[in-house]
Amino acid sequence: SETDSVLSFSQGIFKRLYEVNLSERLRLEALISLLGMLNGICPQLGRDMGTWATYAPTKTDAQRKLHRAVLLLLVRSDLIRIADLDAYLAKNADDGRDQVWLEFLILFVRTAVLENIAGPAKMPKMISVVRLIAEDRGPIGREINPAFKKAATRLLEELRSTVESSSGDSSRGRGSEDGSQQQQGSQSATHVNNQPQQPQPPTYEESSSMSPASLKHLADASIVIAESSRGFASADPPNAKQLVTEILVSWLRVQNDAAANDKIMAQFLQRLQAQFGVGSNDDQTERFLRLTAEVVVESCIVAKQQQQDAAGAKPGLNYQAVDGCAKLLTYLVRYMNAGGSAEQVSQQRLALLNKVLGVITRSLVTSYEKAQQNNTPWDQRPWFRLLLDLVCELNLPNPALDPIKGGIVSVFGSAFHVVQPLVVPGFSFAWLELISHRMFLSNLLLTKEQKGWGIMHQLLIDLFLFLEPHLRKVELTEAIKKYYDGALRVLLMLVHDFPTFLAAYHLSFCNIIPENCVQLRNLILSAIPKGIPLHDPISRNFKIDQLPEISQSPLILSNVVGPLVSFKNDLDGYFRNQRPADFLTNMVTQLRKEGKNELDSPKVNSLVLYVGMQGLARLQQNDGQIASSLGRSPEMEVFQKLMDLDDHGRYVSLNAIANQLRYPSSHTHYFSCVMLYLFNETKSDEGVKEQITRVLLERLITQRPHPWGLLITFIELIKNAKYQFWSHPFTRCATEIEKVFENVARSCMLPTAMRGVAATGDGDVS
């Protein structure tokens, strides 16, 4: 029967799930997606899949790890009931008697809750097992492994904090409540398995590093622009649009009849300027440009609708009018000449281009806002084609425009900033393609004296500010996934072709990129300015303090001191003479967001870099060695004060330090020594060592590239016997964690060196 065929086919796909390597996440997702579609055809598949899962191979660590990943994906896709899994895994753990399945259960629960796949309330039996182990109420006569007890206790604390966070958010939203409701909230925080609610995801505004007022200002910008454009349009003569349409029709005819004949086209433009004041009269120029953009875009959309009505399918757009308009505007700019010196004529052409792009962007925003208000679809493609044509035409080699080539791309950059995704979300895909186009981006970054770098920096900031709130979410929409892939491609191109630019602004970009976007941050921090050699950190003769590059300071173009203005004077005074005496205590308050108890990550990032720069200057002035002189400095006291923060505060601070572990330079050497010093000197606090390891490790387990400074720091940490890395309990708290450490260490080091370290814990790369 059809059902039997579907079940047989599905069982084959299910078996293939366990033949895939865990690193092939995309294949796993594809197979799960296929099973989801088959489940829609055959509902019995969901019931049978629960049975199939109980027969999955689980003899080795690798098989169990894959099994856990598959189960989580199946639950997330609603292909297996979590209630069935709850009973299955609790039974296998046998109240902690089977420690292999107990470890499996703990890791499953943690991942399911943290990734919002299933809440504690849906796993009461597994939570009960975890509580038994945490409270040391395991099987009589059998001693519980301390590592499992610690893992179970930590898991309960994580679940409890998750529930409390959710309860706090909801209570703030409701305002004051009566005593019985507060008591219920307290009980649900204590008994995690009875808590039915999941943590509420942060709102878009809460996920952004921008203030709500700034976000609202950008969101309202399209309304303000649309209103101003309507004000201009209200003064148009009754026949203005018809007249512009006739001019465009005439232009298209001239262009077709006199293709490549610049003389005839120039004569047409001269008549246009003489009769209608285009290029000389500001109001006439504004009106002509605005109506021109509206007419060609409308013709493109109307032609599409007519073809669709006739063919009944989705046709492509006819860009003939748009392309002709772009050609007309290009000639207007190229032949603009109101008299004067060559420099004055160049400035006239730039001024006209600025007006052209200003009118087009305002028309674009007005069109988008009108569609939003009328709740009708808006097509970004005609506007994209118009701007792309202008980018390509005006950046071609031409004697009239070559002297102002840098000014042309700068004007385009300013126009793209106006229509950034936070202002016109519906234009975001076209916008990303425009700012990354070879005719724009390359010309902008190759301008003399790096004059275009600041503009490209602002455009990338616009990109990251738009992506930031979305990336903080665990689940991304398909549109945002594609947009993120596009952003990654742009960054990969910059890393390859313009690494010096990316490295110079690393601080600004890291201030915006969310903490969970490790690979994106790694990509930026892996940018190595051209001309700087990379030394192999796993070679036997590697000595970082003997490299010539560590005496050179990196180029920093980001505003380092901007976020520190409120307390920079006190900070500098503390470095000079340790005054004021209470500076370190007050510093923590200065690092928090205004009106909140939460650390401001950009402030911490700037503080860490600024402190490092001051520390390096002090050492260079005193001709001191970094490793030996580090502990006797006020700069190190600031770093150590940051280690006194709570877990999240330390994590933010350590990430700020890790952000400076980049290519060979004095900064990389200094901050590598700082990280290792903090690991070695915080002898009484195992949590600091564990967090340092976490920050380094989570950046190394992602796909390449990995920053060079990150590698040399981790290799030093695991090889040098002084740090006794492998003796710390957190490296062996669970089998899976131990395997991760070994795999990362193996990938970072030579096989022979790895065997030596595993056997003796000895080594020294510095």
C-alpha cells in the first residue's frame, strides 16, 4: 500500500541519519526536513519513528553524540513526542545506575532547554533523575561520580535561573501582582519541572545595542522623508508628469537611433538644460529627477502586471526604461558644465550627482512608505536596477569623471547610508548587493589616502546594526539566514582583498556583533594586513617574543576612547599615580548601561583595548619584558578587577581581551600574556580558569579561519607545564567535554607534540 511504501522509504532515510558525520550538519537538517515532509503525508510515520529511535546504535561515544543530536532535531521538528523520549531516557539512566545514559540525559536536557527545543515541564521524569543525582539520592550502595553530581547541580541552577528570568520578565510586563501570584512564581522557580512557561525571547528593541529612541528615529525616517517628498510634489504643475514622460520617450528614441553617438546625445541634453532648466534651476532639476524616477519605475511595474495578466505566470521585469533613465542621468552628470575652472566644473558634476542620488533615494523611500501605508506589495528590483546602472556607468573610466572618481563613490556611499536596512527593510537585499558590488566597494576602498574607508566602515556598521537583533535569536527566519550568508560572503571578500581595512576597524565591528556569533567575529579578527607574515605556532622553534612583528603596533581606526569619555580622566589619573584611590570600585559602575545593572559591552571592549595600549606604552618606556613586568602595573590591576565581576561580567571582559588576539603585533603579544597571567594567577578561583578556557575554546571549535593570536595563546596554555591545564577538573567533567579538548588540542598541535603533552603536560612555546 501507499502507507507501507512511505514507511519503508522513511525508514531508509532514518537509517541514513546515523550514517552521517556529526560535522555534516547540513545533511542532517536536510534528512530531517525530508522526514518532516513525509510525516505530513503519512501521520503514522511519527508514531513509528519513536520506536525506530530506540534501536539506534549507541555503543560508542561518537554514536551516542550523534544519537543525541538526531533526537534533538526530531523533537524540534515535532517528529517525536518529547513525552515518549522523557520516559525512554529516564528509563535508560535507571536513576543514575547507568552512568553512560545519565551523562546522555544531562546533556540532552541542557541542550533542549537552552536551545528552546523543549521546556523542563515537558521532561518531568528526566528532571527527576537529575534532581536525584544533584541531591545525592542515587541508588543505594552505589557511589555517585562527583563529576555527575556537579553537572546535575549546575544544570538545575541553569534551569532555575532560566525560569526566574522568565518569571521576572513577565512580572515586569504585568506590573504589581497580588501575594498569591508572587507565591506561585516562587514555587515555580523552586520546582523547575512544574514550570510550564518558556523564557520569553527579547524584543527587537531589547536585542539591539542601539537605544530605543535611536531605533525609532531610524524607523520613522522613512515617514519624514515621504512627507517632505509629498510637499515637493504638491507644487508640481498639472502637466509636469506628462511632460517628463514625453521627454523620456524622446530620449529612448534618440538613444536607440544614435547608439554610441555621444555628439547627438549631448545635443539632446543641451536642449533639455536650455528649455527645462535641468542642471541650472534647482526646483526644476529636483522636479525633473523625481518625476523621471517615478515614471520609469511605474512603467517597469505596469509592464510586469500586464504580462502577468496575459500569461498567467510570473514574468521577468522589462528594464528598458530604467536602463535608459540611468543612461540619461549619467550623461547629465558627465556633461555638466556651468563654466569656470576645471576644479569648479568637477565640483559642479559632484553637486549634480549628489542631487540626482538624493532625489532617487527620497523617491525610493517615499514609494516604500506608500506601499507600507496601503499594505500593498513593494518591489525593490526596479530601484535596485536604477541605482546599480548608475554605479556601473559613473565608475567606468572616463576623462570627464576620472578626476572626481573618489568623490563619486563617496556620494554613492552617502546615498546608500540613507536607505540602509533599518530605514527601508524592504530594500535590504538590494542594498547589500549594492554596497558589495565590485564597481562600488573596490573603488571606494582604493581611494587615495584611505578617504573612502570611513564611508565603508559606516555602511558595514549599518549592516551589523540591522542583523544584530536577529542574530541574538536562536531561530532565524529563512530570509535572515540568506541575508546572513550574504553578509558572510561580503566579509570573506574583505578578508581576502582588503584585510587592512577590516583589521583597522575591528573594535567597532566587535562592539556590535552579538556574543553568540563566534564565527562572524572570528572572521573579522582573522584579517591580516598585507605584508605581515604568519609564523607557524606549532613549529618547534617558535618563540613569540623573538618575532620582529611584536614590536609593531597595529593600525586602529576605531574610536577607542569615545565610550570612555565619562571616566577617562579618572582612568588616566589612576595610571599616573593610582589616584583616585576608589577608582577601581567606581569603575564597575561606570561600565554599566545607563539605568541598568547590565554591563555595556562596547565600554568594556574600549576599556580593555585602551588599558592595553597604556600598559604597552609603559612597558616600552621602561624597556621591560611583557611576561615578567605584567603583574606589577596599574593596568593589570584593572584587568584583575574585571575578574571580580559576576560570571557574565567576566565573560564579557574575557571576550574583550580575546578580541585583541589577532595577527602578529605588540597588541597580540601583550593580550596573550594578559590572558595567560589571569589564568595562572587566579589560583583560588577555578571559575576564572574555566571561563578563560571557555572563551578560547568556543572560538576554536567553529569553522576556520581562527585568529593567529588565539591559536598561539591556546597552544601555550595546554603545552606549558606552568599552567597545569590538564590537571583542572573542568577539562574532564564529562566524556564529551574531554573529547572536545583533545580534538581541539590535536588540531592545534603536531601529533608528536600532542602525545608528549598528554603524557607529561610539559612544553613551552614562549
